[in-house]
Amino acid sequence: MNHKNLFTQVLVSEAKAIERAAQNFDEKTVVQLVSLFELLAGTGGSLVVCGVGKSGHIGTKIASTFSSLGLPSFFLHPTEAMHGDLGRVSKADAILLISKSGTTEEILNLLPYLLIPKERIVALVGKVNSPIAEKSGIILDASVEKEACINDLAPTTSTTVALALGDAMAVLYENVLGVSKEKFAVNHPAGLLGKTLSLKVERLMIPASECPQVDEKATLQDAIMAMTQKPVGMCAIVNGGLMKGILVEGDIRRAFAKRADAIQMPISEFMNAKPTTLLPTILAFEALKVMEDTDRPLSVIPIVENGNFLGVLRLHDLFKAGFHSSKTII
């Protein structure tokens, strides 16, 4: 067989197997899963995921996905469970059993010792008429006609279908429990995704105490001196803590281009009295969009609340935090 055709055939056959799994999923099963998720949310129970071999690796990923969505979940190896790890499982939990054959010996040996009632045992199996399925209250049909493997041996199509079914379960849970972006962010505080959903401007801004400030009676020279001592890219013109305007380096260049004696003139002659400002409580990602989406991109922006000057956010600080462009993130 042509190598390209072989490669694409694997993708096509696995895609068809997933479509078949979708067709096999019925209304009764979805009602059972919704009831199970609502029960776990109400009792605080965990979703335990169990499997052996490649099914175990798929199970680890499924458990991780559920945990990221806020449902406590962990992978339990059936052999380790029989040697003490069974103590991690409580009566309030549910368990997802993954087995292509439905006859995995390690899982069958474990079942008599589980305190979890049948209605909270989910079987994700390749054979719905199997010993594991018979002992489960909810059955997900993960059957495949054949593996994508040339010899129909290596778990390929079957593990892809199992993973897809696990993802479908997780997204159903997300919908049933109404998991918002904000709730999702609670479990993802690190990385660009977490920062996009949770990091606020107040965490990144330079506080007012570290920013150059002058009053309205100051001269351009006073502002330049203040900006030299505290170089953050702008100077705030304040009166009793209230911001009256800002001066950026471009304003200074334009002032000297206009008047040779600008150095001794009042700062009010050159300041921007109506600059774009941000609240300290908005998301840093939203701030990035504001700074990028203007006709003239802003490299620095004052943070103001109720008229009070609180600090400065620089584009540099957003880049340093890991942001690159608001157009490349969710």
C-alpha cells in the first residue's frame, strides 16, 4: 500500500469509528450520565477511572480532563487497588471502567471489593454483552470493527474511540454543571490559558508610588526629571491623587519640535488630558486588546479608578507575563 494512503486510511478509519460510537449513543444513557453528574456534584463524590494497559493511559487522560473541569477525578490501577489503593475510593464516588474486551481480569477481580453501587459504575467497553458491562449500571458502547493496526492487534482505533467517549462525557459534565470560563480558570492558574482567564491588571501594573508624578503647575522640565528618576514610559499629572492627564515620551518630542523654549513651559500645555485608561480589576488579556486595538497602539496606559491614579501598565509587562498578541489567544 502507498505510504500516504496508509497514513490517511488510519485517520479515516478512526474517524468512522467515532461516528459509529456517536450513532450507538442513546437517550437512556445520556439521562443516566446527567443524573450521575448531578449526584456527584451534590454529594462531593469523585469520578474514579480504571483500566489496564493502553486503556489505563486513556483513563489517566480522562481523569485529568474531568479534574480540570472541577469534578475531582483520579486514575486507579486495578492491581494497585487490590494492594491498598482501594482506600482512595469512597461510597460517594462513581467509577468508570475501560476495557475493550469487557473481560479484563484485573477489573473483574476488583469489582467484588468496590463499595460503589451498580448505578454509579460506568462501563466503557468494546463489547456491551460482557462480564464488566453486566456488572455496570451505565454502559458506553466503544466497539470497533477493527483496529487501524495492520495486524488488527495494537490498540489504535479502540483507544481513540475510548478517548473520544471520555471527552464527550467530560463536555456533557461541563454543560450539566454550567462550568464557565471563570470556573475553569480556578483550576488553571498557571500557563497562558490560566493567565488569559484569571490574571488581572492589578497584578501586573507598576503602582503609583513607583511612577513619576507631577502636579499641573509643574513645567515640562519637572516632568522630564521625574521620568528620568522613575522611567516607566510616562508621567502622570495629578492633583490630590486625581489624575488630570499624562505625558509620554512622544509628547516631549512634539513639544520641542513645536517650541524651543518648551522646557520651561507648564506641563498643562503638552499633556494629554483625556488619555485611555483602564480599571485595575479588568483581565490583563482584555487590557492587551485595548492596547493593541487602537489606531495608534499603546505601549503604556494609566490605571485609574474613580479618578484616582493607581499605576501604570506597560505592554512590556504583558509580554513578560507570557502574552504575545490578543489575536492569537482564545
